[in-house]
Amino acid sequence: MGSKSVSIAAALLMLLPLLSSAQNLKIVGKTNRPNALVRLLTYDDMFTREQTTIDETRSDIVGNFSFNTVIQQVTPVQIAVGLDRVDLVLRPGGFYDIVITIHERDAEQSYFEREPPSLTINESRDNDMSRQLITAEAVIADFVYDHVDEICRARKSHLIDTLANMVDRSFGDSENTYSDDFVRYKLASLRLVASMGNSSKIITQYFDSQPVLYSQSSYVELFDDVFKNYFQSHGFSHGGLVGALYSGYGGFRDYVMEDDFLSRNPQLAEMVILKYLSQVYYGRPEMRPLVLGLMEAMADGSCYPENRDVAANMVRRVSRLAYDTEAPSFSLCDRDGDTVRLLDLSGGMVLLQFVDRVSTMSDYEFSRLKELHDQWQDTISVVTISVSEAFDDFVQLFENKGYKWQLLNLGDDILLLEKYNVRTCPDYVILKSGGRIGMAPAATPDRYLDYHVRRIYSYK
């Protein structure tokens, strides 16, 4: 009995740091979109910007919504109302009273072209962090607007010291490390501009023997600018880098760690490696399987848990909608109200076309698509998916023009646009047989769509 009590007490002591850092967080909000899906999304890390939905609700009939959740550290988040998003930084134990305004879309604008939503913080109880971040952004933006030529062209770096003093005065007595770091790296980005991109001093002052700030947006922005061509600018040859890639992750890491700065900063070095791997992945399609394997090796073998997480997030990001991966499923209604599922279409190739309004451009693309549809015969099924507010217009268009392929109503399943990474309309995705990705996004009907359909068809 005594030994069990000791064990329980020891376990509780081990949990105390976690229990003390995790604190209840409350958000009360209002939006001008009643009965809308509202989601709270955290960033898994700011390097990949991969996200996790930690809570979701719906706004009521007058637009009110709320979240009650727990976070363990200062966390950048997005709040999504439908597909529209605003950024916010939350503090454990904080309280936020906010208003999200979704601006009306002009009838001639695309679904994705409207003005970004605006966020108003009526009240925040987070040790003054929100006010400091908002104030810092405003002071910096106004100063840069007024002095852009002097900083960018005349290279008057002393002006950045003036700006730093202005921000300090606006902050008052700051006890928020997150907002202090936000300003520090924002100003560092300006110093980089004023130095004509000379990164050596910036690297020494802001990265050498400094912690890696995985959740700080301004740190990651500076990191991207400073390390985008690090290997090429520090004596590594293209041939040497490519040869080292073929030696496996351990061999590549050993090769680049010959650099003095990277050898002194092994945790940061892995992030520089991961950035380079990402560049190679997107720039050299023929090397993607190799690079993906190196990313997976870091996700499995790094001695830094944060780097393992970032590498795993990178693998997840580059693998999403990749060739031959499983396509996001759907179940939508056609013009007759009958349900059509992706599973029903998976017997052959499918071309998905996402649309959001009838326009001159969509008319042109539809006419080209009809020509291709007539050529393809039964080679590939064409499926047009329309947002709900434009569905009746497309029903009329199909009847007037005699389009024979399927037309589906997106309805309330707006997250399907996110799942297929639709960023503009019309947008296209080619699916192989079996409901697997062939190409996402695919080319438009007037830009080699037919070539890619036939290319992918030949792989079956």
C-alpha cells in the first residue's frame, strides 16, 4: 500500500508541469454570417503552416459563437467562418471577445476574390499581448510606408533603431516574450533589406546560438529569407549536394555539417536541411521519391522532437493530393436531387471541375471542355461541382448549352474545396480509376488538359 502511494505521488509530480501550463481559454465571438460553420485551427508549426482543427461550432441565428478549450503555450491560430479566415494569437488562460466581419462579394467577383474578412478585438485578457501585437504591426507598417525609400533604396539602417524605440514606447512595460520576439524579428527583416540582402550579420545576430522559434511567424519569415539559398551561397556545389542526397539522410547531414555555422547549431541546421529538401522536392520532380524518403528519415530519426514534428508535417503537406494518393471522398446531389458519391465514379478516370459563378471566362472554358468531352467519349467522366449559390445558374447553363456530363451541388460541404486545395475557380482535378489522384491541380482545357488526361490514361 505504501509503495503504491509513493508511485502515485511520483506520477502526479511528473504531471505537475503539464497541468500547470495547460490553462482554460475562452473565446466569445460574433460574425455577420449566422448559422455558419466556425472552426478554431492551430498551426502545428509555422515552417510548414500545417494546421489542426481543435474545436468547431456553428454561429447561432444572430451570428454568435464561442469556444472553450485548453492550450499549453502561446499559440498562433486561425478562426474560420466557412472558408474565410482571420489570424489571432492566443495565450493560455486568456479571454477574447471578438467580431469577425465577412465582406460582401460583388456579383462579378469569384468566390475566392472577395475582400479578406476583418477581425475586431473588443476585449482581451491575455497580459496585454494582443494589444502589443496589434500596435506593433500598425506602428511598423505606418513607419515603413513613410520611410520605404529611405530604408530600401538609401539603406538608412539607423531609421530602424528609431522604429525600435517607437515600438518600445508603445509597448510600455512588456512581460510578453512572444510579442517581444515578434518585434525583434520583424525589425531584423527590415535590417536585412537595409543591408541589401547581406545575411551574414543577420545570421550571426539573430540565429547563431539562438533558440529555434517554431511558433513565431516573424522568426520563420526571416528564416525563409536568410536561408533560402544558404548552401549555394556557402561554398556547396550543386553536384556535391545532389551526390550527398543519394547517400541517404545521414550522409547528407554529415556533408552539410562541415559548414562551421551549421555545426554549431545542429537543431537549426536540420531546419535548413528541411528547407532545402522542400525546394528540391518542388523543383526536381524526378527526385521526389528520394527527397520524400529523406524527409521521412528526419521525421523518424531526428534527436529533436520539434524537428521530427516539422519533418512529419512536411511529409504530410507534400503528400497531400500527390499522384496516386487517395482522393478526398464526397457525397453530393445532382440536378435531380439524387446522391452521387465519389465511390460511384471510381470505376474509371474522372475529371472534376470546380466552379463558382457563370461568367465570360467560365463560358469559354465550358465550350473548350465540351470539345474535349466529345473527343474523350467514355475515356473519362467529367463532373462539374458548383457552389450552392450558383448551382441554379449552372443548371440553366447546362440546359441551354446541352452539356451532358454530371453537375453536382456542393451544398453545405464547403470544406471539400479545402480538401482539394481549390484556390480559384474554375479549377480542375484529374482522378485515376479507383478514386486516386492523377493530377491536382490539373491544367485548364485551353492549357494542355487533354495532354495530361491522355498521359495519365496511358498509365493505367
